[in-house]
Amino acid sequence: MIKAIFFDLDDTLLWDQKSIKEAFAATCKAAENRCGVDADQLEDAVREAARNLYTSYDFYPFTQIIGINPFEGLWGNFLDEHHDHFIKMKETVPGYRKDAWTNGLKTMGVDDPDFGEWLAERFPQERRKVPFVYDETFKTLDLLKGNYQLLLLTNGSPDLQNTKLEITPELVPYFDQIVISGAFGRGKPDPSIFEHALSLLSLKKEEVIMVGDNLMTDILGANRSGIRTIWINRHNIERNEVIPTYEIKHLEELFPILENLRDRF
């Protein structure tokens, strides 16, 4: 019998990709207005510059373990003092942001480090303005709360993930526990973070189901832990070698699955 549901956060409940896209659009439009550069082309250039820089840092392997992507580095502050890598990230990201935007501008033929720094500071402001939540998120959680224990299992820096929750405060009360990989020390798909989540609720793997959008973190990790999985595939992505127990396109499709599982036990 399913007693609890583990939810991923980014692009499962929060539409993080849209938030990042909108922040890029607003920031790049400001550059277009000032310099005449094409906003869409600048976004592509900055994304590429950010990826290249991000992989060059000593802490990059740590970000892979915890699950922090280059675009989170463009707006997170990483004020987590409990790990040397987070302290290093906190020191590094101001320069990283400036360099990513300055290098992106250079690709567009604009050599202006001061304006690159201005854009680098504008982007986090824009990102904080646009915390998109999927339309069905709250309706789904309303129907689940009280019938199941709910646990939020998210990869990332505690400071940054908590910032996302602070700007969408309605989400937090739904959850009995919130587990953030940067606080635990390992991220999805490492089975240990799933085992930790189970222990917090005092449940067995058979009593839980994991809902997430990422095959290589949410679904792979839960599979490795023996936890049933629901892959939310909103954008009709072609599945790779990772096989979820169930696949849905909309959160409200959870309910027939949960009813079926309840009837089987």
C-alpha cells in the first residue's frame, strides 16, 4: 500500500525552466535595447559561455554529485557554510556571472565588462520575479494532503532551493519533510538519499512512490532504491534506457495510478 509520495521540485512542481527562460528574456532584452544585440542570440551565447566556465571550476564535480546546474550558478548565492565547496562557490559565482555575460557579449561583438557585470546582477533579480508553478500543482497537492505523507526530494544547494521555496511559500506547508541534496551530501540518483528519505518517514520502499521529471536523477535513483516511479513527461521526450514504472503527462494523472495501486492491496 502506498503511504507516501516523494516529489521532485524543479520542473515537476515548479516550472524552473520557464523561470530561467523568462529571466534570460528580460535580461537579454535590456542588452538588446542598449547595444542592439539580438536578445535570443545573446541568450544562446551566454548559456554556452556559462556551461564552458562552469565545467572549468574545481567544484564542478561536486555540483554533479549534488545536482546544481550552470544556470542556477547564474543566480544562486550559495550561502551554505557547512561545506568547503559551497564556500568556494559563494566566492566564485560573482566572477562567474560577470564572465559568463561578458563572454556572451563578446561573442556578439560587444566588449564591455562593466555592462556584462550589470547584466550579471540583473539576471538574478529577474529570476526572483518569476517563480512559475504549474497550473495543476496546488490542486494536486490539495487532494493528496491528508491521504498520503508528502516528501519533497530535491537536488541542489540548500540556500538556493530554500530561496525557490521562499518565493513560492504556498508549497512548503504541504510537505511533511523536505530533503535537499546539498544538506544531505549526495544527490539523486544516489540511492542513499532515497534511503535517507525513507528513514525520515519510517517507511519501507514498497510504501512509497517517486514522482519526477528527470529520468537520470529522479527515476534512475528511485529505481535503484527499489521505489516505484512515476515519470512526468510533459514535453513528450523520448525515453532513454531508464524505465519508469509509470509515465504521465500531467500531475492529475497521478490519481488513477494511486487508485489502482490502492485497489491491488
